[in-house]
Amino acid sequence: MSRLHRETHLVERIGWLRAVVLGANDGIVSTASLIVGVASAAASRHEVMVAGAAGLVAGAMSMAAGEYVSVSSQADTERADLARERGELAANPEAEEVELAGIYVERGLDSALARQVAQQLMAHDALTSHARDELGISHISTARPVQAALASAASFTIGAVLPMAIAIVAPRPTLVSVVAAASLALLALLGAIGAGAGGANVWRATVRVAFWGAFAMALTAGIGLVFGTAA
């Protein structure tokens, strides 16, 4: 005898996983790059930490604001589409039923079965059926601005704290190399964790994240060396 059970799919993690991985990655890359750049300019440890702390606060607020605005725009679009669909269902439900049945025919059902499925789904919840199958809006993909903003800010902060903590304990003569190496290791670990949680290729994600992190730190180190020497 079969039993009903609820399956958990990786796609359900997309919303929060994207915000968390992006935030933590940004926190590590931007803060480590800032620390490496300032330290390469022969600044004191105090100046390096002030720059890192300022970058942490500014970055976390920027991530939160950017994510909130971006996801809010998506939510506004979804609400507008749902309002328009609600109006169309009220004005002409027969045409909407035909439209929904046509979608199921395109997916492989025969016309009679597609019409029956459309009738039953619309009788149960017409708006949800059209939102999911016509507009592509579901509970998995629904935009959540506040959740995305808080997740991005928190994950950025956690990511940024890591290179700062390393900069505090690293000897000043080797601060640049220690922060860079440790940050690259953290980025590689983050890439592997994110890929594993999302079911993606772990090796490819790890190399991609580490490469761009190394590139960013190399650029800021070069800028720090040039301007530090010039000063």
C-alpha cells in the first residue's frame, strides 16, 4: 500500500540559498580585498581594521538595500500580474479555462483530458492554477523582499567578519599573504557548500569562486602598492 509523502526538492532552496551564498561571498571578497589593498599601501594595523570595519557596515547595508529593492520590484510585478489575472478570471472565466486547457495540451495532454483538468483545477482554485501554470508564480518562487534583504545583510556580515578576524591575529609583516590565503580557502569552502546544497558541480563552483576572489585581491593589492609607493 502506497503512502503519501512530501518530497523536498533542491529548487525550494533557491530563494534563500542565492541570497545567503551571494552575501557571504561578497562579504569575504570585498572585505578581504579592501584589507589587502589598504595593508599593501603600508598602512598600520589600526588603519587596516578601520577600513575593514567601514567596508563591512557599508557592504551589509548596500547588500540589504539592493536585495530589498530588487526583490520588491519582482514582488510588485507578481502582484500586478495576479491582479490582472484576477480581473480576467472575473470578466471571462470560460476563455481563461480554454487558455489553461491549451497550456496542458502543449504539455502533452489530449484536448478532452486537458479541458477536464482545467475545469477541476479552476473549480478548486482558479487564480492559483493560472498563477502557477500561466504566469510561473508559485510558493517556491514567490518574491520575499524582507527575507532576502535580511539574509543578504546577515550573510555579508558573517563573510566580512572572517577576513577581519584573520587580519587581527595575523602578524603585520605577513598580513597580506595570510589574509589572502585564508580568504581564498574560505571562498573555496563556501563555493563547495553552496554547490552541494544546491546540487551543482562542487569542483566547478569552488574553482569559479576562488578564481574571482584571487583576481579581486590581486587588483586591490596592486592598487595599494602603487599608491602606497607614490605616497
